[in-house]
Amino acid sequence: MEGTKEALMSSPNEKDRPAPAPQATPISHPEHDAIEHLSTAQCWALIEARSFGRLAVEGLDGMPDVFPLNYTVHDGSIFIRSAPGSKLMSIAAHPYAAFEIDGEDHGIHWSVVLRGAARRLAIDKEIRQSGVQSVLSFSPTDKFNYVCVTPSSISGRRFTQSSARSPHAPVTRPSAGNEPSRGYEETSMWTHADPLRQQAPVAIPHLPPR
């Protein structure tokens, strides 16, 4: 009788019911957790606290070029001094540019990248108000030309020392879904309108091998 009572109280399919699946444990990626994406305000705070960066432009030959230089910040733009030469000619031909700074604070590495349009200053009042004339340069070349980089976007990242790979660790290729990157969707957009956005893109020349 007791066996019959227990059989009536149990579900007819209880014996065939599969055991509940174990709860999935979230996967942690320490190398990703050690990367912090900076806000727009944090990016500008780092830029304004420094005076040395790198300007990247498209050269006259269609290849990228990078110029280390001193700079100042005024009214949300980067101002630099320049001597006559390839930098000014490249900016005149291809105004789009990128500006980068990086550093380390208390064992934490960081980098900031600004993208926008560069132009040579021609109005004395704008030159005086920017303060670019007082920028000191490490180069002994006379620099009486002035350039303004107006940003359309800015992004930054901060890395802790624990995220750095040991020089003795094996090199592995991360999967496409897990590889950290500075994607455009993670970029903090700046409020300046892009004066060059309405222009048609300029094709990069492809020269035959010599």
C-alpha cells in the first residue's frame, strides 16, 4: 500500500525528467577588465595637462606620416607651431589628421587619440588668442607658421600594469570577438561640426612597383 501511495503522489513522468542544467558561470577576462575607456572630460584633462604629442597626417605621396611636436590647447582645439615644409604642404593637400598623446601615471598607462581637421592659421587675432606663439619647441628650427586641429572625435583608454603581458609569456592570437580594440562605436563624439565631411573623399593613388 505504501508503494502504491507513493506512486500516486509522484508525477507519471518524474523518472524520465532530466536533471536541471547547472548554472552557467560568467567568463572573466582579466586582460579586458584592466582596460578602462576614458570619458571625453578625462581625455581633455590629460591633453591639457601635457604639451607634447604626435600629429598624424597623410603625406603628399599618399603614405601616412607622423610628426612629434609641442602643442597647446585653446577653446577645444589643438594649436601647434610649424616651420615651412612637408607638414604644412600635407595639411593643405589632405586636411584630415589625427593627434595622439600617451603617458604613465603611478604605474597606469594611458593613451588619447583625437581625430579631426587641421588648417593653417592666417588671422592674427586667432593666433594671439590661442597662445600658440608662446609654445616652446624642442626643435631649433624657426617656426612662424601656426596650425589648428579642430576635433570631430576623441577617445582614450587606460591600462593597469597587471594588463601588461610578461615578456616570457607565450604569444597567443586572441579571438576576433575578444580582442580589445578602439572601435569607432566606442569613440566619444566631440561637438565640433566637421567642415570637411561634405567633401568627396580623395582617392589614394596606387603606384605600380618599380
